[in-house]
Amino acid sequence: MDATALAANFENKLAKNENIEPKDWMPDNYRKHLIRQISQHAHSEVVGMLPEGNWITRAPSLRRKMVLLAKVQDEGGHGLYLYSAAETLGISREELLHQLLSGKAKYSSIFNYPTLSWADMGAIGWLVDGAAIMNQVMLQRTSYGPYARAMVRICKEESFHQRQGYEIMSVLAAGSPEQKAMAQDALNRFWWPTLMMFGPSDANSANSENAIKWKIKRESNDQLRQRFVNQTIPQAELIGLTIPDAQLKWNEAKQGYDFGEPDWEEFNQVIHGNGPCNKERLGARLKAHDDGKWVREAAAAYASKRKLVAA
Amino acid sequence: MNKQETLFNYILRIADSQLILGHRLSEWTGHGPMLEEELASANTALDLIGQANSLYAYATQVEGKGRTEDDLAYLRSEREFFNHLLSEQPRGDFGFSMLRQMLCDAFDVLFYSALMKSSDNTLSGIAAKAYKESQYHLRHSSSWTERLGDGTEESHQRMQNSLNELWRFTDDLFAMRAADLELVNTGIAVDTSSFREAWFKQVSEVLERATLTIPTHAFMQKGSLEGRHTEHLGYLLAEMQSLHRAIPGVKW
Ligand SMILES: [Fe+2]
Ligand SMILES: [Fe+2]
């Protein structure tokens, strides 16, 4: 097939909602867009292990300790599936890791906020995993096959995380005055950064247009954000917590909530490295990588010795 | 000490060791040499803390004073913990953690395989599940011990240093109270001396493949059964119990 026929074939598949598979021809920009998006997603899972990992050694009961450890382990597993999905596009895991550690690749800005109390484990599960699900449910129908399939697997675990997080929050909200204050404080701190997770309004989002055209993305940032807000407000009310937004109001006509605008200046600062924990998060991954260098070298040396023996 | 107290303390010894070792392993989450190993450490940690949880649950029944699993884990001080000294040592480098793990896993496999035959049905049930888990853990920790011991010059030196550091706590793994012998006689408890040689043989084989040498002049540290620990346990508990103790008596 010549170039025009290949392109027509690609467009045709998209039009019929068929998945694009690794061996299929695809436009260079489609491939680049996917590598960027999937690897950012993978990095977010892996860096996302750190803020919650911060409370594993202090979880207040044996059950909470086990559930949190299992959750953080799940997130690492998501990172692995996604790195594999990215590898099907012709980039190596090493290169992806290098992009993260050199600061070239981005990850979700939410993980650059600190976890200051136990209630943050509730807020992250409930809000951050909740927001991630909005995006990921949509991505189950994304046009690239390996990415869509990874999402199906991941979504099941994410909804479990969200329920666990909400459960932590509801226990705290129904607990002692200190516990309730802890829960409200966590909600106050995580609410706006969570809304920013959906990204700026699509009108201001450079990558959105292509992503929609290629059916990588099937809904706009604003649509997803609105759905998240509509879903979350009643959940907060149910456990007696207050959303920190004075402009929040039910809008009968649109059958949804009107809500305030996140501070996009803060968002830009965090994205450009000036969030409260950017240095710590990347620093922790860099330190782990450097500290582990002798281990990886030893494993490689051992393996090549065995090969010599076998040969 | 009556028989009930003896059994209670016996269970605590096992539970505390698994909790503290699991806690140490869980510290690797987010900080490992490769993502796969962070997940593997978390997995083993989950198994160990799960074992501790089941054992604490049984201990509360045996004690019959209305305490909960969390009361046992979060409201005792370091002098009341009976975990072995190996478990509480700081995680060190990745090789240190894997070597310590191998020494403990080899013990657990033999210990649980004997405890599976306990006349106490709850203990034998917990042991049967834990035995399978320990076998898996041992395969993993032995293979890392071997690879790092026989890897590069640097890794070999690091591993030999770790072994020199850890070996002095290995006698303490096998410590038993005089009172435990009563439980051994009634078929409830395991006499650790019965598998001491098997442990040494197993561990020596792994270390030999790892080209590591067991130190011959190590002075053996003891005391965990009397709640005399190294200074590290106090800090571990201060961290682990801080939030639970900060707001007492609430649900989490
Ligand atoms: Fe995830
Ligand atoms: Fe999650």
C-alpha cells in the first residue's frame, strides 16, 4: 500500500471505532502523542506511590496498613502495565525511565502535593483515584488497543481504591472532633488540585484537539471535570464534609453543579517544577535509582557469568 | 506463668517478629532498585503482616481480656515486644534487606512446616498458609542473595559486610523460654533446636553459592524474649504507633 492508502486505512479504522494495534500503520504524530500520554500516565502511577507510601509505616491500624500497602503496590503494577503498553510503540523502558529521571517527562501534578495527615490517604483514594477513574473509564475506549486493554484492567482496581479512600474519610468524618477536623482539612487541601487533574479548559489545552480527532480522548477536560464534581458533591454531603468552594451551586437547567475556577496560575507553577514537593518526589526516585545502581549491575554481572558457564 | 499466659507469649513471639520484619520490608515501597522489586517487597511485607494479624487475633482469644489485634500491635512498648532481633535491624541497603530476609525465610519455612503439625488447630491452620508463603519468600530472597553475593566485586563486598553485621543475631532466632518446653511436650509448640541444623545447612548452601563466608567469631546477641532489644526497635515503634496513640480509643 502506498502512503495515501495507509492513511486512508487508518482513518477508516478510527471511523469504524476499530482499535489501532502495534503492527498497524499509524501517523508519526499519533505515535508520538500516545508515547507521551501513556508514559506520563505510567510515571504518574509510579511517582504516585510516594505520597501514599509516606504513610505506610504510620497507618493507624493493621487493617489500614495492609490495605494501604496493597493499594500502593497496585499503583506500581499499573505503572508496569502502562510501561509495557508504551513499549509496544517502539520505545524502551530504560528510555522512559531516563525521561522521568532527567525531568524531561511529566507526571500528574497532583503528586507534587504533600501528604500531611492520615486523612490525606482518604482524600487521595476518594478524590484523586476518583478523578483518575473519570479519565480512565473514557480511556477504556481509546483508539490504541494495548492502551485500552491496560485501562480495562486498571479501572477495576481504581474503583476499589476509590471506595477504600471514601471509607477512610467516612470513618474519620464520623469520628472524634480531631478526626473530623483532619478529614475536612484534607478535603480542603486536595479539592482544588484534584480539579486541576483534568487539565485546563480544552480551549486552552494544546493537545486536546488532536487527541479527540484521533479518538485517543473521547470527552473534553471540562466534561470530565463536570462529571466528577456532580458525582463527588453528594458523597461529601453524605458524610458531612464541606467542599471548599463558595461558588458551588446546583444548576437545575444543566442538571449539574456550577463551581468555581481552580487557580491555574498555581497549576502552571506546579507543572513547571514549583509545587510543594516536586523536588522531593523526583529526588526520591533519583535516589532510589542511584542507590540501586550496584544492585542492577550485580544482577547483570551474575547473569552474564551464568551465560558463560552455560555456553 | 500458667499455660494460657505461656501460650499467649508464645504466639506474640511469632506475631511480633512477622509484624516488625514486614514493617521493615514495607519501607522499600517507592525506594527500591527497580519497580519489580518494590512490588515484590510489598508483597512479602503484606504476607508477613497478614500472618501477624491472624496470630494477634488468636492471641487476643487466648488472653481473653477483650484486647484487640490493634491493641497488641499499637499499644505495647518496646520492652513488651518479643520479635527476634534480626527483624528490627534497619533495612540497610537492598542486599542487607535480602540477606536478612533469606535468614528469616529459611527459619520460617522450617518453623512453619513443624508448626503445621501442632496439636493446636488454630496454630496449625495459620502455619499451613504461612508455610506456603514462606517457601515463595525464600526462593526470592535466596536468589537475590546469590546474585548479589556472586555479582560484582562491589556487590560481593557489600554482601559480605552485611553478613558480618547480621550473623550475630542468628542465635536469637532460635531462642525459647523454659516455659515453652511445656507447650512442646503437649505438641502445641515447636522446639526450634529440632531444626537448627537443617537451617544451618540450608543457609550455608545459599551462602556458598553466593560465595559468602559465615563469620566464625561473631559474638551472639540475645535478649528479645525478655524484651531486651537493640536500640532500633524503639524508633520503629515510635513511628509505627504514633498516630494510633495520638488519638486514643477511636475507630480508624
Ligand atoms: Fe493507578
Ligand atoms: Fe489507584
